[in-house]
Amino acid sequence: MNDSWIAKKAALLAGYSLRLRPGDLLVLESTPAAGPLVRQVYREALRAGAHVRLKIGLEELEEIFYKHASDEQLTFVSDLDRAEVERMDASLRIVAPLNPKALTGVDPSRQVGYFRAHGPLREIFFGRSGRGELRWCLTRHPTHADAQEAEMSLGEFEEFVARAEFLDQVDPLAAWETLSARQRAQCEFLEGVRALEVRAPDTDLRMGVAGRRWFNSDGRRNFPSGEVFTGPVEDSVEGHIRFTFPALYRGREVTDVRLTFEKGRVVNAEAAHGREFLEAMLGTDAGARYVGEFAFGNNEAITRFSKIILFDEKIGGTVHLALGSSYPETGGKNRSAIHWDMICDLRQGGEVRADGQVIHRDGRWVI
């Protein structure tokens, strides 16, 4: 990315997303491929008075770990990692992959074992986040690998990212604040809703949301963002849904996913490709077959599928649900070691009803 975009992004991450303050302990995690952005964020964090713990790793080590670690090593949870999660004030993870498919050959059962063992750390992390004790953000730095996955040149992909993050605008901060205000109004409306129905080709899904809170994801925890989400009542999801785009998780791709729910639980799962991995993830734990999140994608600057969930789940005119863990601040109670987002495009013939009233049709809000 050009220097101007990187400077704008770093300033937004430090000031808007993480709201860094003097004395904050920031854990900054990334890889060498994101060097230009890491350096600029580091400068911004120091200017803000934060103490920065850098964790710069090599991408290929994850594959080596899964293939060569013993069972004891696979499930080992370090006291140092626990102390970090319990102590840090802010967390920033900058993803910049050189090979998004590096884990395709890994045995899914080994990934499941790792997720289960590290579930308690995830609970601490999101528990602290829900109580306002921890600020965190996930973002992405463009690489040739991501551009190839998205079927774009690197230059085209960098422009795609800049538009999605409003970096191409004269005042990106004002653009994020405008989106935040619009989504705040949507959340206020949705918090008075008791039940939602999603209808689209091969999709007829119903869920209860009474008493649950809606969260305005406005570029703070994810950058970019542009979604509003909640945690549905756990045993309320009924019906079936077909996901428009491939479902991507932990370096794997599962295509044409179709799920059927009864009393909140996935009772049937089908896929054109990757069904074995899908079934393995559903078997991670008891909560993996329940919905932890339902969301509307609202970022109209993102119009095409990129195979990068950070962008794709925000596509304006889509909805997505996540199998697995809920975010505690929504009132969701489902707990799982996984959180797997899957997207349904409503832009051609889809609609969402709230307590029987159409509120979203063909990818646009109608309230």
C-alpha cells in the first residue's frame, strides 16, 4: 500500500479502533510481510504513550507445529499466554499471509485438539472484552497471496482494501463516524425485535432474538468493518440455509454449505467440497453445532467476494451467521472453541422479516 494509506490506517488503528492511552499495554501480533504497517502502528502507539509488546512470527511455523507437535505439545497452554491475556489493555493482530492455503494438508482433528485446549484463553479474552477491560482489533495488510486469492492484481487488491477501509476518502475518520451513527440507529431498532426470518433461494431460517443486545461493529474490533450483530437465543434457530459463498476457516475452504437446524442445533450439514472438515469442526464441542452470532453486512464499499472473511462478512446486502462461540456482550450464551462465519447473499431475491415486518429486501434496509 502507498505511504499515505498506511499512515492513515495506522493513525485510525491507534486512535479510533484501539483508543490507545498513556500506560496501556498493547500486544501487537503480526508477520514480517506486514512490516510497513507494523512500523507505522508502532510509531503511533509510542506517540500515544502505550507500552508495546511485539510478537512477530513466521507464518510457516504454524504448519510445522500441527504436523510435528506431540499430543502433549498440541494441547499445552502456556502460563505466559494466560498472563498476557489477563494483563493486556489492547490487542492488535495484523494478518498478512504469504500462503492462505498452508494448513490445507493438516489433519483437522489436530486443529480441533488445539482449539479445545486453548478454549479457556478465548473465554478470558472475550470475557474481558465484554466487560470493557480489553480493546482489540483484527486487520489485514495486503499481500500478493491475498490478491491472488481474490483474483486481483496486487495494485487492484490494495485499492479494494483502501476503499473498504475508507482510506481513499479525504477524511476517513468522518466516514467511519458516519457509518457508526447509521448502524447505531439500526441496533436501536433491532433491540425491540423478538424474532427474525431470513428468506432467500434455498433458505428459510427463523430465530429468536428477544432480550439480546445488538452490537455496532464500526471499525473498532475489525478494520475494516460495517456490520451489526447479535447472539440469537440458543435453542430458537429453526429451518435451513444455503450459504452463497465458500466458507473459509483456519486455512480450509468448504463450498456450497447447507445447514438444517432444529431447536437451535445443526442436525444436517452438507457441502459440495470439504464436508469432512465441516463435520470435524461441528464435532469440536457441544457448542459448535449452535449459532453464536447473526449479523447484517453493511459496508457498501465492499461489493465482491474476496475469500477473506474480514472483508466478505461485511459485504453490503449480506447476512452471516457464525457457528460456535457467542460474544458475551450480546447476551449470547453459547460457548465453543470455534467461531466460524458463513455468508448468505440477499442482494438478489432475499429478505429479512422482523416480527413479520420486512426490514431488509434485495440487500437493502427498508426501514
